[in-house]
Amino acid sequence: MTPELYALALAILVQAVQFTLLAVPANRELGTEYTLSPRDEPPADQLSRQTSRAQRALNNHFEGLILFTAAVVLITVSDQSTWFTALCAWIYLAARIAYVPGYIRGWVPARSYIWAAGFAATILMTLAALI
């Protein structure tokens, strides 16, 4: 397994942890009557600030993981794994791990810098495949 694929596997597990960090408090705050329903109507209660941030952080990871997965597949399928692309993959993973508490705890502007590091690492991996 390439380092990029290994980082991708760990990023998937990070997303699973993020889902749990959201699901547990959301079920407590909204109640299982709502969370088990088809959710045709909006919930009677709102999520707390921290749980709402956990939800936005998870949604952000879904968006970032799509691009990162594409970059990893591109590098792997074209057999272009290098120390640079591996470093980019690890930077992406570290940024995603740091982003979770950064977003939930409201680290401004650090949260944006953390996000930018992960995004830049993904773009640099993609560019490395083209060069």
C-alpha cells in the first residue's frame, strides 16, 4: 500500500470518528423520535453551538475527502508516488485531524489556516501528477 493510500484509509477513519462526535450529541439534543424519523419536518429543537460546529466540520470533511481521494487515486493509478506526494498526503491527514477541534472550539483564524494547509496539500498532489 502506498503512503497516500494509507493516509486515505486513516482519513476515512477520521471521518468515522467525526460522525460519532456529531451523532452522539445530536441524538441527545434532538431526541431519537426525530433522529429515527424520515425527517420530513424540521426538528423541534436546534442543535447546540458545539454540535452544529461538529456537523459543519463533518460536512467540510466530506467535501475535502472527495478531492483528496481523487488526488490519491490519480497518484496511485499513474504509479507516481514520491516522497513529495506522500508528504502531501500526511499533511492533508494532519490538517483534517487538527481541523476537527479547531472548528468545534472556534479557533479563528487558525481553523482557516488548517483548512488551507489540507487543501493546498491536495492540490499540490494533483499538480505533482501532472508534472
